[in-house]
Amino acid sequence: MAPPISAAGTGDQKGGAVSPPDPWDPLIRISHWGIALAVLANGLINKPGGTVHVWVGWAVMALLITRLSWGFFGPAEARFSAFPPNPRAAWAHLASLLRGKPREHASHNPAGALMVYALWACLIAVSITGLVMTEGKSPVTIAEEKAAVAAGDWSVLVTADEAGDDDNHDSRGKLAKEVHEVAANLMLILALIHVGGVGVESMALRRNLVRPMIRGPQRTRKGSGA
């Protein structure tokens, strides 16, 4: 989810002097674009709290858990050890980018790595607060309850909280909603910064950094000298 910059290939380390980057395996590409589309859908299109919104939220959790697991068991470029969070290195990378001489990295660059962890943190916060707000109910259960209420059966909404814990329940719900909204909005802002960063880095390295995240590794023809 950060600018894909690879040291694959031969040549010196100046921007555009190495082979096109291809560190992103199919699972990374699927989780990246799946989460990106889901965030845009729930943040800008789907009705908050609606059944579709909840379904998309659960899909995001599945993709996020898969991607985080891949950080331990996936190929070298996908592992957390390939892009540890390092603010000092991130500032150094941004400085080199301003000078027009960004270094190559086999996985996410240091600045991109910080963005990745920030986005993951927001996703985790949104997921946990979403579960709190829906009381951990599955999308199927929520859809069944909505259908029952629409049919006039309100008994499905009766919970143990009515026995005297309403105040605590309401407080948790309000806090979860506030955190959910703040994390979701922050995530959209970070996504815009991320897109801008990819654009700037693409110009600095004089190559399209989005293409490898879409098409995957680029095959080279034998005898082409590539």
C-alpha cells in the first residue's frame, strides 16, 4: 500500500536505471486493491451501518488478517522485516526525494513503510470499533434482524442490556462511533497522501510505480538484453 520501489534487476542505483520493480505477489496485489476499493465504498458510497456497509467491513477484516499473516509467512518483500517502521530513515528518504535522488528499495521505501503501518492501524481501529458498534454480529444476523424489524417484529432487538446496563452500553457505543469516524476519515486523508506520494516518486524514478501493483512481475523476453 505504499510506493513499490524495487532493487530488482541490474544496473546502478539512480532513478530509472534498474529493471522495473516487481516485488508484489498476487496476494499483496489482491489485498491492496480489495482494501482500497472497500475503503472508498464504505467511506464515500455505502450507507453507514447498513447491511452492505457491514458486509464490506467484514471483507476488509478478512483481507487485512490475510495480509498481516502474509507479513510473517509470505515472500521476503512482503514480510514485515523487509520494511520495518523507521521514522529516521523515512525522513532521510523524503530528503533524498526532494533532491531528486531517491534510493531504490527491494520492498516499500521507509516513508512508504510508515504509511503502510499508519493505514493498517486505522484499519484495525475501524474494524474493532465497527465490531463494538454492531455488537460483534455477523452481516447475516444483522440482515435477518433488519428484515424482522421491517416485518414488525421488534423482539429481535431486545438484549440483556435492557436489564440495567443501558448507560454503559450507550457510552461504549458513542465512544466506538467517534473513534470509528475519526479513524475512517484519517484513513481517507492518508490514502490521498499515499496517492500523491506514489505520483511524486514515480516522477523522481521516471517510471510508473502503479503498473507493477496492477500487472505484477513483468516478463522479459530472452535475448532482449533487459
